[in-house]
Amino acid sequence: MPIAMTVALAAGLLTATAPTARAAAGATLPFTSVEAESATTTGMKIGPDHTQGTLASEASGRQAVRLNSGQRVEFTAPRAANALNVAYSVPDSQSGSLNVYVNGTKLAKTIAVTSKYSYVDTGWIAGAKTHHFYDNARLLLGQNVQAGDKVALEATNAQVTVDVADFEQVAGAASQPAGSVSVTSKGADPSGQGDSTQAFRDAIASAQGGVVWIPPGEYRLTSSLSGVQNVTLQGAGSWHSVVRSSRFIDQSSSSGGVHIKDFAVIGEVTERVDSNPDNFVNGSLGPNSSVSGMWLQHLKVGLWLMGNNDNLVVENNRFLDMTADGLNLNGNARGVKVRGNFLRNQGDDALAMWSLNAPDVGSSFENNTITQPNLANGIAIYGGTDITVRNNLISDTNALGSGIAISNQKFMDPFHPLSGTITVDGNTLVRTGAMNPNWNHPMGALRVDSYDSAIEAQVKITNTTITDSPYSAFEFVSGGGRGLAAKNVTVDGATVRNTGTVVVQAETQGAATFRNVTATGVGAAGIYNCPYPANSGPFTLTDGGGNSGWSSTWSDCSTWPQPGQSNPDPDPARNLAKGRPATATGSQDVYTPGKAVDGDANSYWESVNNAFPQSLTIDLGSSEAVRRLVLKLPPSSAWGARTQTVTVLGSTDGSNFSTVVGATGYRFDPATGNTVTVALPGGTALRHLRLSVSANTGWPAGQFSEVEAYPTS
């Protein structure tokens, strides 16, 4: 089977490797990350933990190192580097610093650490708790370190929890392009003391059709820019040119041709206020624009895009520490490509498309690396037409979210549901999925959600790798609780390793076909198939072949499987039909329907004669996952061989029946015990089992001495 890629977790490095036949998942990054828990420390390792609201649960790898003042964590540099970025947390309302040592020598520079941008509360979001515990701080070391050198961080004046360190070789500052207009020529202050807002506006006005140059330095803007069109804003590199602004561009329209690249925009957003446009870009850059090589940090949202952004390209940027989304295509996005970006510690969906007012069409999220969205999903697609999510690497989702969500949750109107083809290909999900405190049940690593309307689009999920999901791998749900259908889904080519509970978590009616899905280290059972509400209809899993390692079904829909819990059913091979109420369209003489479920193969039900079709219906008492039927006639040789043509139907409410297995001729032969076995599609869930007999070569009636239903194949 095709395997998209493998994930290696070794020596604290998260690396992605792939066969040459496929591109690797995730972005090509200019730095290498090392987990603190893999380093040497005099502090205390915390985690792993997946519990919402804990420090370890928001950490990369769900582990970190806690340092009291004076304690150290020492990393071995994985590469040559002259710069360091550290993800850390300090207790609320505290600040301090990290001393830096290279091969035992203390540097003059320190890394300031603060809780100012952390501990965000969003009480209006159901199920949210205080979150966003971590922050990022960076430092140009002023010297080069080589691979193998020892770089230590020492906490000073505060308890500091260190999560991960990024080692990077930063190039020197770029030179000013010929013919460009420098913001300093218009009076911008590179010391960061003065207000440079008007200087930026004047430079943009002067450079129409050209380049606005942002030299090395730090520039403070006190209000947003607007009227930005037909211009390039370019810096000397994101470590060299820094703009301090919480609202960089805010405009509802633009004629386009805006290109923003190679500088940092770092805000002062400390809380999430959804009515405030505290974003790097709020609104429109216009058609044929681009954003590349940017460092975006401490904002509410990186890019909240509305209006015309046709053919926008957002690539090779860093999004750190937003209080809400990293990027949201908020309707009307056509041909937008978001690729090669790195996103860490977003306070909502890291990347989202939300088809409000007009659909997002033909847009894509490709080859992005996303880690630690601490409220909601790594990638969320809320409606839209012909959307692509390809080759992304997503890890460590925390609360109220999955690694990837494909959803018809509208939030408000007018909303445009999923349509056309939704392509989800080549993605790798590591430790994704979370417990949803509102539903009080888990969310899968990859979720298909018919929240406000049935899934009518063709959803094609291919070449997926899911590793160490704390709960399920694939979830199918109608999050609004109305049991709307999640259908038209194909999962083809997936490798699932060490899922906490189940491979497939089906909680609503619908249908999906699975091919070439292999699983190892399954925590509880292969399939949880319990549609809600109970009478909403079945979720049908079609086995397309090539599947292995997840054939078992969770047997008790009244309980949720817990990570690592085995199936609670003491007898998974029990006959679900034995002794259950049975009815029929008719019966002959004393051969009543109950004889087919009494456990005695010598007694039997016989329908009215010469009146095909005739049916027998058994009430299993509750919705059950049924994988196999055994149909019997009395074993006596007096019952000669015969073929009965039988259709298997199922229902969850006893009124609306659907075909489970079409009309098939089954041969009963006393030489083989007058017994036949009928395999049902994987994960068939039903309460009412109906067998409709349309022909019998041995007698002009339907006949069964026993009908047995089993939850195992």
C-alpha cells in the first residue's frame, strides 16, 4: 500500500522522512528544533499529559522541563547556528530571564521571559479554559556555534518551563534594492522610539509600482496602514527588520499586486478581543498578491482575509503566539495557496477556511508545519468548493480540536457548505485529537463533521499517517447533535500507529469506504460505531480491501472507550439475536418467528407458503455493530439441500430500513450442517435486523431454524 511518510521521534528531534515517490509532509524550515525533555537538565521534566489546562498538555511532545531559578537545561546543538528561539512558559504575572551559555561560557546577552502574552481566557467559547501558556523569545547569539556544541539555558529570577529550542543560522542583513524607497528617507525611526506610521504611509505613496525598503532596525507603528496596493514592502530579513505593530494593514479592498516579504511584525496583543482588528492583515490585499519570509508574532490573527484575495500566495512565513487563528480565509478566497509556513502556539485554528458570505474556491493548504494549536484545530475547512489540504505536518493539538477538521459547521449565515471535491492528501498527524469538554467525548485526529448540514461533497482522504493520537484516528460526527449524514467519504492509504482508543469513531449516520488502511498498537478496538441520535440511521463502513489491524468493534455504545482500554464485552462472540423479540410478515401453522431465535436448531420459522417475498425481523434491543450472520435450517438430513434468496436489511428505528446486503442466493446443505454465513460490511450498526426471502428452491416459503448475529467477523 502507499505510505505517505514516516515520522521518526529520536533524540528529541521531530523529523519527517518520505519515500522518493511522495513529497515529505511539512514545511522546509530554516531551523532545527530540539525538545527540552531530550536535553540534559538539573530541573524537572514534566509530562506527558493530555489533560486540558495543564502546562505539559500544551507543550510540544506533551513534555517540557521546569527550571527553578539557578537550574539549567543543556542542549546539544544539532547544526551550525548563530541564533536561538526558545518556547517557554513562566507563572502568571511573573517575568525573568534565561542566561545563555555556550560550551560553559556565559554570554553577555540574555533572553527575557514574561507571562505578558500568556494565560488567555476566552469565556465566551464553550469548553475553553485558561490556555496559551507558552510564548516564544529569540536571540541573535553574536557568535557561531557548531553542531555538537553545548548550549545551556539557566533560569534567573523566575521559574521557567522550557519546551523547545530552535537553532538557526541567520544570514546577514540584505541590501537595499535599487530604486526602492526607504522608510527612513521619509522619517521612520529605526530605534523604535519614535512613531513611524506616517513615514510608512508616505513611503508607500511614493513607491507605487515599486518597492518600499525597510532597513535593519526596529520601527514602531501606532495605527494601521490602508490603501496598500501595487507595491512591495520588503525588509532586510525577519531577524533584522522589525515592525512593532498590533494592526499592520487594515483595509476592506485593494486593487492587488501587494507583495510583503522579509521582515517581522511583532505586536502587543495580550488578550483576545474578537471585535478588534488586531491582525497583521485584516481584510484584503487584492488579487495576485503575496506574503513571504515574514515573522509574525503576538497578534490576534496573522491574516484574517476577506474580500478579494484571488490567487494570493502565503509562503515560508512563521506564525507564533497568536491569541486566535494563524490565518483564516474568511470567504471568497479563490485560488489562494498557503504553503511552506511554520505555525506554533496559535490560540484557535492554526489555518482555517471559513466560507462565510461567499465560498472559498480552489484554494489550498500545502506543506505547512503546525504545532501546538492550544484551542481548536491544526487545519479547519469550514465549507467551500474544491479545497485541497496536502502534505501538512500537524502535531500536538490540545483542546476543542483535531489535527484536521473537514466540517459543515457554519457559525453564522450566509454559509456555503462543502461542495465539489475536498482533497485531503499526504498529511501526517502526530499526537492530534483532544477531549471535547462540551460533548464529554474525544475528537479524532482527522474529523469529518456534518455539524449543520449533511456532507454532500466528495471527501477524498488519501496517504495519511496518524501517529500517537491520544484518542481516535478518524472521526465521523454531526457536532450539532442532529445526526446529519457524513457521507461520500473515501479513506485510501493510511498508516495508523498507537492510537489511544479506536481507528474509526463513527457517531452519526453516513458512509465511508476504507482501503489500504493499516493499524498497529490500537488502544481499545478497531471501530466505534454508535450513531447519535440512536434513530438517526446507520454509519456504513465499506471494506475496500487492503485493511488490517482494526477489524474489532467496540461493543458497548453506552460507554466511551478510554485510551488503552480493552473492549469491555466479556463475550465479544455472543449471539446478539438469541432470545430477542422476532416478528414476521406471516407464519405457517406452529412455525412462528420466535422459533428462529430460541437457540434450538431443530425448531424453525416458516413463512406463509406461496407468497414471496416474506420477511423475518428481529429486534436486537439497541443499536449494535453487527459483522456476521449465521443462518440455519434443521440439521437433519431429512431437510434436503436448497437455495434461499435472501436480502439483509437494517434499521435503527424499526420503521426505515436500508439494504445491508443485496439479494443473494445462499445454499443450505445438510452435508455442511444446513448452515450459511453472511458477512456484513464493516461496522454495520443496526437495532432491527430484517431478512427478506424472495425464493426457496426446496419449499415455497421462507425458512430459518436459527438466525444468529455476531459483532465479530
